[in-house]
Amino acid sequence: MDGPNFKTLTEDGKVCLLASGKNWIEGEAVSQLKKTAELAGMRLAVGLPDLHPGRGHPVGAAFVTEGVLYPQVVGNDVGCGMGLWQTDLKRQKFKLDRSLKRLEGLESTWEGDTTGWLRQYGVEATESDLALGTIGSGNHFAEVQDWHEIRDQAAFDGLGLQRQLLMILVHSGSRGLGELLLRRHLDRHKTAGLPADCEEATEYLKGHERARRWAVANRALIAARMAGQLHGEIRAVLDICHNSITAVEYAGRPGWLHRKGAAPAEAPVLVIPGTRGSLSYLVIPTGDQRRNAWSLAHGAGRRWNRLSAKARLKDRFRADSLVRTELGGAVICEDKDLLFEEAPQAYKDIDVVIADMVEAGLIRVVATLKPVITYKVRRSSA
């Protein structure tokens, strides 16, 4: 499996890392990748260029199993992913300070018809619907973005995109639904996997699909709320899922593809975000994607965990200095701890992550975007 940027990490060839010498990968993340590959039924484990340590299993990784499902590998935010929308807001007429004042409440309960909204996405009412249309915590966000550079004009035009119009990018998931799904599994089975043909696996996959659809609906509602506050309309460009289990055929046999912080290479087009202080990339998958388990990096990947980032940066920066970025963007985040935990410095270089995949022949860059407004949270928890 070795090739440009591909490194085989075990003698049986089952564990692969996609990273160049320019890309720093934490040793703990590689250890977690190898350890997860030792689970029964594992046939392939792939670390992507944004690989970093998670809670027992790495983030930025994809795994193919045969005959068994591992809900704990996917984690507690089933359906988490990215959605991208084109607005009708023209960049030349956009007023940053005025827009910053208009945006609020994306962490608060939506007053609309949640049942009707979910019905559009094939989801019945759930126990988490009070959170529908809210961003969530951690690395989730909603962003107004502007086109920075068009590298493939034909592909750009083919997507119906217009350079003069602003975009909305949303990163969020299934909120409490994924947590309930994982907790139910762990309470019953601890860290054991589920035989793929058992009734509980079928039950898990049903809940998984519900959480995935709910997450799609959630991202769409967040984008609609944000656009509405800015007096704009939106058109969906793409929506992709980063945390999931899907059926695949691997080496001629049926299997299950587990993604934990990994973008789907079978999508016709996808967005790979950087940080609130760096570019995001609109890309098209290319070439043979089997060796990387049909998966791509889902972002820059963390350089430091949240606790470490806060400790490293609090003595170097004032909180108010982190609400403006080097690219000229503004950040809405009234949780001071979160400002430090999610600072651009806490993440790896997105340009290196993208270059690794381009060199490996896995993607073609269509365009880059830069954040104009990054919305995290209005209310302060500090």
C-alpha cells in the first residue's frame, strides 16, 4: 500500500498512515490507530493527514471490519459533518460590523415547527428536538465565508457557484441523539463489538440512520437561521458526514466502513475546513480511493488538545485579541475558555493536510474560502 504519502505501519499491511514528512502526527494517535486495528474483525485501518488522538480511538481515521460493528469507534456524535450553502448576499455590500450585531441565538431553542422541519428529512420527532437548529459546543461552528481563490473555474461553474456571493459553512452533528445511542450500547456491551447479523446491530444501525438524518436537518436549520438573521436566502451545495458506519465491499467481501472524523470520498464534492484563522478547501475526490478506505481528512486536525491549548495560549494572548483573525475575519464566542481551546494555533496546518492528499492523487482543489464571521456561542460560560 506504500506510495506517495502512504506509509504501511504493520507487517500485515493492515494499518496505513497517509502523511508526508512535512506533516506532524502525534505518536499517541498512531498508537491508538494500531490498537484499534487489533480489534476482532478489523481488515483495514487508515490514518488520514489530520490524524490526532481521541478518547481511546483516533480522530481522522477510517476502519473496515468484517462481520462486526464497533459503535465506540465512531463515537458519540453520529452524523456530525459539514454543510455548505450559497447565499444571495453579495460580498461588496456585506457590512461586517452590522452583521455581527444581527447574529445571535444559534445556541438557543428554535421557536419554529421542529416536527415539520424534520419531516422534510425523513425523521420523526425525537427526544433531542429542543436542540434542533443549534450549533453545539467544542469544535462546532457556523461561518460566513468568502471565496478566496478559484483554481478550477469549470468545476466551480459546474456547481452553480458565483464568486461574488457569500457562503455559509456549518459544522455540527446530532447533538444528544448520538450520545444516547452510544451510551445505550456501552451500558449493554461495554467496549465489545456487535456481530453484524445480530438484532442489536440492526437496532443500532436504525438509530444511527436516524441520528445521521437528524444531523443533516440540524445543519440545514442552522444555515437557514443564520441566513435569515442576515436577511439572505440560501441554496444547498453539499452536506457530508464525518462520523458513521456504512456497508462496503472490501477485497471482494462484505464489510463495514467506520469513519471517525473522516470525510467521504464517494461524495462528488466536499469541503475540508481549516480553522477560523485559515482557509477552507472545496475539493473533488480523484483516483482510486480503496487504499485510504474511501475516506479523506475532515479538517486540519488538532495539534494540541483543548486543555493544553488553553494552558499554552492564555499567557500569550488576551481573549479579546482572539476575536479577530489574521485573514480579517471576526469571531463570535463569548465563552473565553472556548476561545483559547479552539484558537487557530491549536490546530495543524491545513495547507499541509491538503497537500498530502493532492500529492497522493486523492483530491483536486476547486477553490479556497476564507472565514468572514465564525459563530460559536453568544452566551458566556466563563
